[in-house]
Amino acid sequence: MGRNIVTSEQCFHLLISQDGCSSGVPQGSVLGPLLFITYISPISSIASNFGVSLQQYADDTQLYLCTSSRDLTSNLNTLELCLTSLPHR
């Protein structure tokens, strides 16, 4: 996983990308929506366990923390722990 921190005024973005996809559901599948919901359902509870805020729309998920510059390292570590706690399928 790559870890880049992009700063813009008081906003810090942690960009993590993971290349490759080893599984999936064919587009247009009848079970596709149900399987997708089942796949993403644990994200919100895991995020809340770490105090990480979350926004979801369609197939886009954004995890974020409000932080000050003095707490940045601690909060980035919390966000990283949250991300590594998500199930990798």
C-alpha cells in the first residue's frame, strides 16, 4: 500500500491504493447489489469503533478524521489501524 499525505490549507488526505482485483461479480448480475451490500456492510461499524467518520454514496466510501496539526501523527495511525482492520477479501 502506498501512503501519500496531501495537504491543502487545514485538510489532510491519506491516499491509499491497492492494485489488482482477484475476485468480483459480473456487471449486471442479479445478485450483484446484494453481494455488494454484504461486502461493504462491516465498514461503518469498524470505522465507528476507531472514531473514524465515514461518508458513503453508491460505490464510493470516504473515511476521514478531523484533526489538528499537533494530533496529525496519532490520528493518521488511528486511520491506518482502522483501514488494516477492514476485511480483505
